[in-house]
Amino acid sequence: MNKPVEENNVTWFNGYLTREDREKLHGHQGVVIWFTGLSASGKSTIARHLEKKLYNLGCSTYVFDGDNVRHGLCGDLGFSPDDREENIRRIGEMVNLYVDAGIIAIAAFISPYRKDRESIRELLGKDRFMEIYIECPVDVCEARDQKGIYEKARAGIIKEFTGISAPYESPDTPDLIIRSYKEDATAAAQRVLDLMEERQIIKSPAVIKPPLVIRPV
Amino acid sequence: MNKPVEENNVTWFNGYLTREDREKLHGHQGVVIWFTGLSASGKSTIARHLEKKLYNLGCSTYVFDGDNVRHGLCGDLGFSPDDREENIRRIGEMVNLYVDAGIIAIAAFISPYRKDRESIRELLGKDRFMEIYIECPVDVCEARDQKGIYEKARAGIIKEFTGISAPYESPDTPDLIIRSYKEDATAAAQRVLDLMEERQIIKSPAVIKPPLVIRPV
């Protein structure tokens, strides 16, 4: 979708600081933890639990979800296949900059298309992208839904609703599967954290930050 | 531009952590330092000097500029008035989330239209947005330009070029004016830093971080 550099009339500026510098400051890697799954499958809830656990370890982290991004950055987009693709593309580019900023970006989006999620993995590189599949049968999501959106989707009031009138493509090889219909949100978040430690994104048993050096500026 | 919430089929999720929590972790406020000015006026250079000074104080910060954003998030946009407006709108929404993440976002964009910059000030609130005007006569920018883009603009090869064939609207009441044609980039960055200390965005003489509490998760 991007134009070649020559056409765009822009060039990369080589900054003074690198991602490694910022990771050193934060005491952990910059990565994206990407939750995918149906609406009301528990993505945002698990993401918030993970955020809290990471915060308690002193990690710099932020949660993005369909709701806060759909109001702002992607407020001009709807739910057609093209708009969903552009929605995920923009989010991918945004979280890519968070990774460069040395932050743990937690993304909780339905992100129904396999190819869109794969584009983000390619953009970020496989070491910077963890795909977590929140598996939950649609009837469980529907029973759990407090916003009444499944009801509206069944009634045809909401069009192109994932799982009802629009497709969801589950990941072939996610980094982790969480079966949220039988797994507690806190325990699920802990499993993500364990995997992050195992992969040395954060240090175990706690994040060891380098001493803060106050140098004259 | 955003659709009403009802149409969008999205609602706000009340997260567990607040901006205040994240500011406490980082030891400073989440804000946007917004540099505006002509191409080659020195925005990115001063921004990078500021970034380094902030980093040395232990602040969590990140620089966005026309170049790195134009390759990614706004790679689909050109330089027409509408595209420039959408470019700045998306950047505004993105940096708004950085502020919420408790980070010092440094933005260095030509951002030629007053109303677009004002929209961002409104979105963020005046206490979270500092507008820094990099004042530099177009002939100085042109003489300084190493990319040869002014030459191309003069020759009509690049269309809609700010200062040559597209307008630049200088700020009426910027938070700070830097006259980059007679002021050193490091000294300019220091003046921004001084203003940030004066406004208690960061603490003087150095950022005092709270002790890192490692709690069991």
C-alpha cells in the first residue's frame, strides 16, 4: 500500500537514540502482544490483567483495543473487509513505533483476517510479535455479551459482525492459545507473562532495571 | 470526522490502570512536545537533541517525524490539503495514546495548518500539548537543505511544497519560539527542557523516580 520512497519524497532520519537504548531504560524488550478472537471472547479483560501484572513488575506497557482505537485513529473506518484491513494496518504501524520506543504494546483486536495479522508479524519480525489466540465458541461469547451487540447482529441491525455475518479466521500457529470459556482471565494473563519470561522479553523472576544514571544534560 | 458512538458499535473499556499510574512509573508527565516549521528548519534535529537530554534524565520518550510516520501509518497519504489534514489527525490520535501511556511524545512535523494544530491542542488539552514554533526564513532552509527537495520544488518536480507552492501558517501563540537561523540546536533543545521543568512536566534538576516496587503478581 505504501508508495516507493522516491515518490513519497521522504527519507529516514537516523536518530541519536536506538530501540536498544530505550529498552535499557525500561529494563525489558519492546514487543507487541497481540490478542485475537471473537467479540466478547475476553481479549480486553485478559489484556488488562496482563497490563497490571507487567506494571507491577515495573514494565512500561500500554493496552490498545478495538474500542479506544476505533474512537480515534480509526474513527473514520467502518467494518467492511477493506476498512478492517486498513484498521489493522494502521494499528500495526502504530504499535511498530511503540516497539521502537521500547514499550510492551498489548493489542486486543478481533483482527479476523489471517493475512492482516501475518502482515503485522512480517512488519515487526517474529521476535517482536506474539500472537495469542483467545479461543471461545460463539455461543459462549453471545451468552456473555453485556453490550447486546450479538443480539443486534442476529437481528441484522449490526451488519458484518464477526462470527455471525462476517468470517473469523483462527490462527494456524499462534504463540499461545487461551481457551477463555474454561480458563480464568488472571490465570490466562499469567500464562502470557510466563511465556514472555521464557522468551526473555522480560526478566524472571522480576524485571531488573539498570540503576538510573542521572547525567548532566 | 468520527462517527457517533452508536453508529460505530464501540464503547469505552474502563481499564485497570490510569495515565497517572503510568506517569508515576516513568517519573514524569505524559505530554506532547509539538515542533512545527518549514522543511529543513531544524525540527527533527532539535527534537533528537531534546530526546537525548530527556533520556539522560531517565525519561521515557519517543520522536515522531514526518519521515518515519510517512513511511508507515500515513504511507497511503500524499501532500494535498486533505491528505495533510488526515496526516496530522492520525498523528494527533496516535500521540494522544502516547500521552495516556505516560510518555513524552516529541512530534516534529511541518504541520502547516493552524487549525490542524489547534485540533490536536483541543484533543490533548492545553496542559498536555506544547507547541514549539521553529522559525526560519525559507531562504535559510533552502540553503541548508541537503536532500535537494527545495530545488525540486522550485523546478516544479515536487508539487504542493510548503513554503514554495503550499502555504505555511505560523502559530499565533506558540508556547515557545525557536529562531533556528541564529540559535544552536543543543541550546534550543535546552530551552524546551527548561520550559518543561518550569511547567513541572519533568522534575528539576533531575527526574526523581519513585523506588521500583516489585510486588508479587
